[in-house]
Amino acid sequence: MSEASGNRPVQAGASSPSPGPVVPTLPHCLEGPGGAPIALRNDCPRPVRPERTEASNGPSRKEKSPNAPSFQEMWRELNPIGRHPGSHGYRRFAWTGADAECRAWFQVQAEGRGLRYEVDRNGNQWAWLGDPVAGDAVVTGSHLDSVPDGGAFDGPLGVVSAFAALDELRASGAQFAKPVGIVNFGDEEGARFGLACVGSRLAAGQLTVEQAHRLTDGNGVTLPQAMAAAGYDPDAIGPDPERLARIGAFVELHVEQGRALDLTGDAVGIASAIWPHGRWRFDFRGEANHAGTTRLTDRRDPMLPYAETVLAARREARLAGAVATFGKIAVEPNGVNAIPSLVRGWLDSRAPGQDTLDTVIDGIETAARAYAQEHGVDLDVVRESFTPVVEFDHALRDELARILGKDTGLTVPVLGTGAGHDAGILSGSVPTAMLFVRNPTGVSHSPAESATEDDCVAGALALADVLEGLACR
């Protein structure tokens, strides 16, 4: 770990990081190897942002953030937190020890830069340059939690890039006409309590207090109990319209969760929309019995219709041009020599449009019920969460394209995504947009998730340009 100001010890028992992409040490956080500017396309160089003079009276790094760690230093410090020594994936679940370490890291980064640090009623963390009460603030950031054994970039790249982009602007003497905020939204992945984007959903009023209080993890711990154990007040959670009303624009940078940019040869892209998506629970209820003495014809085995339903989900999704995944399963009594009494499977499905998604889910459920009836098994299907299609603010999206193409004529690709994000949740309350950073393999939610050094830097530089265009004079 770096000895730069603000660093903390790695959590006890954390493993040493395995080899992977490392962001280079950069004089102003955002220069490429040898000090050259990083291009947004491999074949389209980007000019260096002109340095501002002392006459600008803008805040400088020396004045405002003398000890701000570089992108690389931030990345190295954050990288070991919550990393499992066996899988090398991340287990940063909401309101756990790893989550607390990530939150402490965020606070150190904010306070080390002289930013105003605060935690809202729903546990989301904020760092402010300027007074947010002034309104029309420009906010960026993402999340620091992970899926089980997730990758290093999903979420953290957006948070680290936010601090690095702000450092770049302050170092070049930018004059800010609007407040600028950096946010870490809590429990974005939903890995512990089964519902994604809990922090942003609560803030936007898309999750009621009653619904949130009923959320329970696999060990029977409720969300209020987990928050209280972590030192937060669960009775304070709820909609936060006053805070959201202060935001004029929210721009989230995220590693692409697919290969569209790799196929086009672009380092950075702009999001157009998030596909409609949801989670459904399929409960197949049969009869527990002895695996060695019960004749096949006498069995009511729920595993059989479940297995056939998994194949049906793949078939329906392929025919519709959508995606459908049974990625989680619970079996009772879960014995090697016991026929299950219950097989509970969770379906995640996403599609380019609502009609397509409805067709896929209807097809899967129809097939599941037919299979269940064939095997003498009962079936309940429960929709646990759903997010309709999110069209990002067109005016803001077009402004991002204009900013990133300024002085170069660069056309930044615009692409849709099947992944949900806090930006999608907030889109109903404030203008939102997203930047994607190329993922060369397209792998995400896995330890194999990756992005190259140059592309990470290009993303942070693009975010700095966007913040400058939206928030500076």
C-alpha cells in the first residue's frame, strides 16, 4: 500500500491482490504513460486541457487538496478491502465489516480534500465542493458494495474516478459556478437483502420505509437490525426529496458490463437507456422423501421442474433477444440422500423493451407451471422487484456528447445496457446520464472483470471534461 496521506491499514486477514490492471501514477491524476493525454478512441488523440492561469482565482490543488492521493494510490488502497482470499472476488455486502471499511475510505478521501462530508438519512455518503444548499449541483459517483465474489471495477471505478476528476479540475485552477458532489450510494447490488439500489430507491421514494424494514438477509437479519449494528438509525430512513431537489444533474461513470465498446474500438461511451428488468422467485413445492428407497414413479421431486424451467428460461430469452438467468437457488432439506421438499430459484430477466420482457416472463412461467403439474409439484411465482425502462435525460445526454466532442469532432458512441444502476433509479427525480468505460472481455460481476490502465484514465479524463462543462465557468 502507498504511504500517501489518507491511507488506512488493510483489513485484518485481507489477501494480497492478485495481478490485475493497475492505474498508473499520474502527475495530475489523469495523464497517460509518459505524460501524454489519453485519447477517447485509439485512433483519435485528444488535446490537453489548457492550464488556467493565476488570474482565474480558481482553487488549486496546492490551496485545496495538497495531499490528495493519485488515482493509483486510491485504487491500491481500496483494492484489498473485502477481497476473498480464495476466490479473489469481492464480498462487500451492505452493513458488514467490509462495507464499513469502504465507507471509512470514502470519508477519508472526502475530508483529506477539504470537502464537506455528510451521510444522509438512508446511509448514502456525500462529499461536497461548495454549498449543496445553493442548488443546481452537479453530482457524480457510484457505489462501493459488490455482488458475491464480484469484480474490482463495478462501482468503485466510478467513485475513484469522481475524486480523480475533481482533483484534475482543481489542480488546473477550474472556477466552479455550481456545487459539485461525489456520492457513494449504499447497497446498490442488493447482494445481502435481495433488492438492488436500496439507498437510492429510499432517497427517491421508490422503496417505502415499511418495505425496507421487511428486508431480510439469508441469516434472518433484517435491514433495520443490520443498520443499527453498523451504527446507523434505521428509523430515520425514507424519501429525501429536499436533498434530491438540490441536484441539477447526476452523471455516473461505470465500467461497461458488456463488449459493445470493445467491438467499436472506443474507450468511453455514453448510455442511452437501461433495459427494463426484474427479479422473480419461483417456489417449487414437492414432498421430501428418502433418496434411496422411494421409487421414481412415487416421487414429487421439485428439482425436476426447476431444472426444466432453467432450460425454458434460456430458450425463451434466446427466441426473444433478451436475457434470463436463474443464478440463485435454495433447497430444503438440502440433504444428499433426501428428495427435496422445496426448490426455490430466483430469476433475473432483462430485455430491450417492456413487451419483450413480458413475453419472456410469461413464457417461462407458463412452461414452469406445466412442468410442475407433470411432476405433481406446486408452484408459486413472486415478482420481488421490477424496474421499467429508463431513458436517460436526452438533453443531458446530448450535452455530454457535445462536451466530449468539443475541439476534436469526436463522436462518442451511445449505447443501451441491461444492467441497473443508481443513475436509473434517480432518473425519475433528477436529470441523469452515464459514461461507460470499455471492458475488453465484457465479463462483469466476476473476479475476471477488467479494464485497461489507459481506458480507466480515459474515463476519468472524460468525467473531468463533463464536470468542467456542466459545473465550471
